[in-house]
Amino acid sequence: VRRRIGGFAAVLVVLGSLLAVPAAAAVTYRRAAHDPKAWVDVLGPLHDNPDVARSLARKFAETVAAAPGVHMTPAQQQLLAAATAQLIARPDFVAVWDAVVRDAQAQLRAMAAGTGPGTVVLHLEPLVRLVKSEAAARGIDLGRVQATDGDVVVITVSHASQVRHVSRLLDQAAVVLPIASVVLLVLGIAVARNRWKAVVLAGALVGLVATIGALAAATVLRTVASQVATAGYETAARRVADAVARPFAQNMTFLAVGGIVVAVVAALGRRLRRSDG
């Protein structure tokens, strides 16, 4: 019977440790999806990334060049993209970019709630105004370009209902999985024959699983981003994936350190208890 109880305790501890990674992922998603500040903290710095700035400027120039009544040569389009990249890199563009990012997050939330379309658009009206004055100084006539002609579609989903379903599941997982992980770990330690040993096992497993999760997060998201990105924008998509993976990796790092500290402290406590005995 003791052997069965010990095996049952080990199973509970292992399951609780394994749930730590999806629990942290769901919590990170929920925070970024519902907190505009967290969303800006993640994606706000991207405008300063050279790869993202160049890709956004090139996409913006392509969109403007395709606007009704606009006739641009390839050389002018390249010149416009270069001028746009310089504008994006300017310090005074930070406030504009943060507003664009907040608006994109609101669109994602509407899509997840089923009240918005299946697209997310970067509304770059302020950038259009800046670019028009800059282009005029470079001999490019953008007088017919409207404020909405610079809107860049970054996400298109053909099945919005699936997005709503996945978002709802992640929101529920952000509540259920952390509780399940903690309950399983506590039960596993409570029914174990040697609780010190169970604590060491729990801490070590959580530390190991969290470390693997932190290392794998960026790689997995970069791979997915490269596959779904528009041709020619893979590098920028990978930079976005790195930014999205960063808060998850930080949560995993804190969890890993916490697990390792618990394991070490429990192991030392177990050894001191033996020596006292």
C-alpha cells in the first residue's frame, strides 16, 4: 500500500509540474490580451527594431503606392520606404506607435469577443501626414493619398469563430491551470511518505520544466511566425515573435528559479533533519 501511495504521490507531483508551463503561458496571454499597458510594453519597443521598421516602412510604401490615383515609379517607392523608415525611427514617433499598438490590441480583443471583423489593421493616419510632407520635400506627389490609404493589414483570419473559441479556452485555462497545478503539487506532497523528498522532486521538476519552456518559447513562436508571415516579411515576424515570447520566457525564468530554490532549500532541510536525528 505504501508503495502505491508513493507512486500516486509521484504522479501527482509530475502532473502538477508539467502543468506549470501551459499555466504560465495562459496567464501571460490573458494579461497581454486584456491589459493595454502590457500589450504596449511587449510591442511598443518594436518600432525601434531596424528589421521591423524597414518591413513596416516597405509595407506602408507598397500600400500607399497601390492607393487610387497614386502613380509611383519603383525608385520613388523605394525612396518613400526609406523616408518612412527614418520617420519611424524618430523619437517623436513613439507616442504615435503606442497609439497604433493600443488600437491593434482593441481590434484583437473585439475579434476574440466576436464583435469585430477577422482582420487587424494598423491605422497609420498620423504616419501618412508625416510622410506626405516628407515626400513633398523629396519631389514625390502624394496629394491624392487619403489618411486611410496607409492602413496596413497585419492579421487576416478566415475563421473568426475559431479565434473566439481559442481565446475563450485560453482565458479559462489562465484560471484553471494554475489552480490545478498548485492543487496537484500540494496533494502529491501531502500524501507522499517522505514529504521532504516530495518537495525536492516538485521543486526540481518545476525548475526543469520551466527552464525548457523558457528556452523553447522563442524558438517555437519564431517558427510559427515564419510560416504564417507574408513572403518577404519573415524577419520582421520573427522579431515580433521574440517580443511576444519575452514576457513568457521571463515568467518561466522566475518559475524555474523558484522551483530550484525550493528544491535546494528542501534538500538542505532534509539533510539537516537527518544530521539532527
